[in-house]
Amino acid sequence: MRVLMVGHQYWPVAGSGSQVLGALTAQLRAKDVEVTVITSAPGDGGPRRRTGPCGERVLCVGPAEGTANPVRRLFNLVLFAGRIVSSARVVDFDVVVSDPPPTAAFASLLVARRRRVPFVYYLADSWRAAAEGARQIWLRALTPVIGAVEDYTLRHASSVLAATPGMARVAATAGAADSVTTIPNGIPTDVYTPDGEQWWPNGKHNPFFVYAGNAGVVHGAEIFARAAEERWRAGEVFDLVYLGYGSDSELINDVASRWPDRVHCRGSVSAATVAAATRTAVASLASLRPSTGYADARPIKAMSGLACGTPLIYAGSGDFADLLAQADLAYVSPWDVSAVQENLVRALLDATQADADERARRVAFARENFDDRIPARIATEAVLRPVSG
């Protein structure tokens, strides 16, 4: 059995896409399935053809994304789609799997049709919803086009793996095949652990909060920079660290320009560095801007923080927020600057009397409920089903 996997983000680049597809690859390789991954260049100047951590073949054909502005990023996505089609000509495969963006998924669908093999769409998020909420007018204007490509690809997929019930509804609304499987995201609990190296943003060892991962429109990660700025004006002493990138980076950078010694934007770093920073931080940060399309999402950054035993500050509402509140796992508030301010202060005060039992409880909950091997096994069965069936 041979699987062609397409992911705009994949090893060695850190991020949610890399983690989800990496976990799926690990399970496929455990079943002796040959896996070839087509992805973007990591930007490290390394070879375009690599061997991944599970023995998979990795072809880096797309331009490195890095911290590209929205216009350049859109151009890169279109360029990547074209390279998917050309690169797949020299690869042997029995099924194609792709996650968003819809440009990459559409190209993957064309590749699957050319070989007359099944196409599986791993729907982690809806780019139509993200475009609708974008701040750039020109990007909102593209929503009908993005939505049409997304719907067409979903409608013609052999099966859809939806990361949330909301994404399953997106697939159903688009007219996707009956084979839609909801598979919540997980995290590698062998990477995100309470024990290991620590990481500080500077040599001062000030207490800090860490936001690790995508800071896109859906997440509203700038809420933490805005709340922190209010606390700094009130005389609080702590730092704010952003590890990753996204469309809200400009808003975060505005705050950073006023508080250059307080805000540390490090871009994408390895999962090991994220884990080290998370276990060192006063608390990890995660958020979801109010949105009906994402109210049931499980942000990977939130689960990773809990797996490290670190307190979590969560700004948002919905199913995941309710779970955190009911299990007393996080400082949960609406997506609101004043409410987030209060939780920053609470976390700082509580950090002076850290409870080892509470830390252990968070770790145990994450390992039992969020380990990515659980959803990856379900995803593996769903990927191989169209072929074996």
C-alpha cells in the first residue's frame, strides 16, 4: 500500500498541521504503508528530498512560508498547488490525502483523478470561514472563490476526515460524500511532557506567558497582547512570548513596537523548543475568536500546554471551553480584554504557590484524552478504507 500525503506544513516545520499529519504518518508506517509527503520547503536551506522521522519520503516542493505577508502567502499557496500536480507525476501511490488550504486539496484531487485512486480530504479548518472573518477587504472579497474551491473539493472527495463536528457540518453542507468521519485533533504526549529542558526568551528570567502556534483570524491571538499591555501600564512585570506566525501578527507587532522589552516574537520553532518554553512559562495561552464555525475546535496549543502540566489561560467559548471549565483545567474566560487581564493576574499570583498535584492532574488528563495516537489510528483506518474496500 502506498499513500501520497500533501501538507502545506510538515516536518521539520513545527505546527498543528505537522503534528496531525505526522501522527497519521507514524500510524501508517507502523502498518508498513509506504508514505510520500509533498510539502513546502522548511526554509533551512536543506535538501529538497528528505527522509522523515518515520522513514517516509518527504519532497519539499513549495516555497517556504516563513513570515510572508498575506499577499505573498496567497501567491505561495497557488504556486504550491501547481507544484503538487507536477511533482506527483513521479510518485507511485494508491490513495491521496491532503489537508487545507483548499488550493492544495484541489490540486491533490486532480492528482488522484489522474491516477484514478481515492482522495481523502483531512479537513482541519475551513478557509471560507477564515476569509469571511479576514480584516483585509481584498481577502474577504475572495471568499466566494475560496468557498467554491473548498466546496468542490469536499464534494468530490472519496472521504472526509473532519477535525471537529463543525468541520463535519461544513463538509455535509458542501455536499461531501457520505463517508465523513469526525476525528478530533490530539498532541504528541511524548514530546509535550512536564520534565525536560527549560527555555527563556531572554537572560533576565522574568515570568512569561507563551502563545505557541498559528495566530490567525480564527484564533484572535492579539487578545493577549492587548490585555498584557493594559497590565504593563498598571505596573505588572512579566513578558509575553509568541512562537509561530499568522495573519494577526501585524496586530501583535504593533504592541511589540511599544513594548519591545516585553513582547518576544520568535516565529516558528521546533516542537521541542515549544515544549521547553511551555513547561517554563507561568501559563500557556490559547484562544478562539467567537465563531459558530469553530466553537467546537480543540486548539492544539491548549492541549500541548496541559500535557506539559502548565496552567492554561483560555479565551473563548464553546465545547472545548466548557470541557476545560468543567474539569477545572484552565483559567477560562470569554474572548474579552478585561476578562483576559483578570486571568493573567490570577495566573501570576497562583504561580507563587504552584501545586505539584494540580500539575500532575493536568498531565494525566492530557495523556488520557488528548494523545494523538488515538485519533491517528482512527484516521489510518479511514484513509485505508477506500482502498481496501
